[in-house]
Amino acid sequence: MSAEAVTLNSGTSSCKIHLFGATVISWVCKGKERLFLSTDAIMDGSKAIRGGIPIVFPNFGPWECGPQHGIARISWWKVVEQHVQLDNGDTQVVLELTDDEKSRKIWNYSFKLQYTVTLSSSTLTSSLHITNTSTTSFDFTTLLHTYIRVDDIKDTTVSGLKGCAYKDKVTTSDGIEQDSEVKISMNVDRVYMDTNHHVVTHVGGRIQVEKEGLPDTVLWNPWVEKSQAMSDFNNDGWLNMVCVEPGFVGKRKVLGVGEVFGCKQTLTVLE
Ligand code: TA6
């Protein structure tokens, strides 16, 4: 482990987690990098890492308290446990983030986040537990902002969303997904509500996104202009990524004093 990142290995698979934001920045599985990380990503802690699996908490999207998408992805986490090999051969690391003076200036509540990353030969599981250590209840939204690497967005489809209601942040309209295979040919930014237990991206190879405790799925590709407008997003990055983001974002989750909220996603390389 370097000072700023921890690497896990399981068989021929590996993953790397940056301590800033506890952001998984690489997942190599079956000989191929499966996550998108912008070549212009900033890794010095001055802003959220552009790519991998940023953790969104306590707010998805813009909010009056501070930076968009909240505190978790712009904070330094610490490793509290590392298991080189579990009984089933998987490898695992646990990272933790608690409130501090800086976070309380943004959002004046006490919390503990425990993030467990588990790597097997064909899966990567991210499990997040949120504990309310405040003396009052609080409400939040949370999401795993997963950037899946694709060979070519034009050859990519996303299945598992048919029949789901969505809010389209580009057209500011609502709708019901009609397609069993969603194709992406422009800037897409949709919040699908109450989506299936799993969503499969056909990305020249198939990555399955399974989720628990995260009822919604955000689908995002900035396309050309928005990629060029983000200084930390390489201009042609839109060609090689699709964000499939499991989240609890359709409504706010209320957490009582001492209560724990658990959620997780499992990414599987199907072929
Ligand atoms: O998850 C999609 C989204 O909310 C988009 O609206 C876009 O803002 C994206 O997140 C990236 O946000 P960021 O703050 O990382 O630039």
C-alpha cells in the first residue's frame, strides 16, 4: 500500500483504491481494465477524482451546503482492515470516514462511513454502511458513481431498465424506458427510479451491475461538449465510458440516532 492508495489482488484480477474519497480507481479483470478513469483526473485531493467509483454522500447532485455530490468523495479516508485472503479466496479492504470539523462546517452532523471493497477473480463488490452517530436524526441521499469503461460508447447498450420511470436531467422531462437495450448517442443524464436488482451493460464484453439497498440507477454520459467543458475529463473520454450508478436518490433516506444504513453494488464480468 502506498501512502495514498491500496491495491488488492485476487487471482489475475486486481483493483486499486485511492484513499481520497475511497475511490476505486482501477479494476483489472480477465486481463482488461473495467473502469474508466479520466487521463486528466486530479489525484492530489484538490477535487473529486474523475472516474472509477466515487462515493456520493450525504447528497446526490447540487445542494446548498457545499460541493455537488457531498463530502465522502472529497475526503481522505483511512484503512481500518485489510484481509489479504478470505476463506473463499477473495481479498478485502475496509476503509472508514467519520465527521470532523471540516465536514461539520459543510453538514453539521456526526456520522461514520464504513466502505468494504471485496475482489474476487470475476467480481468487485463495494459495500457501504452509514451510521448516524449524531444526537438527532438526519436525512441523506447516496450513490456509487460507477464509471464503466467501454470499448466504444456507440457499440454499448444498457439493459435492465425497460419499464422503469426516469427523470431526464437533460430534457427536464419524465418518462418510462421503452427499450430493453438502451443505446447512447448523445448527452444522457437520467435518474431511473426503482430499477431492477441488476442492470447489464453490453460493452463489448458484459458487465453486470447488481445492487442491494440502492433502488435507483443513474445513467450518464456527458458526450462531446460537456466532456470538453470539464477540465479533468479528457476530451474524447465520452467515447470510452458509461456511468451506471446505483443510488438511493429518488427520495431522501431518514436515519435515526444510532441507526445504520447498508447498501452495496457487485460488478461482475460476464464474459
Ligand atoms: O451522476 C450524473 C451527474 O449527476 C451529472 O449530472 C454530472 O454532474 C455528473 O454527475 C458528474 O458530476 P461531477 O460533480 O463529478 O462533475
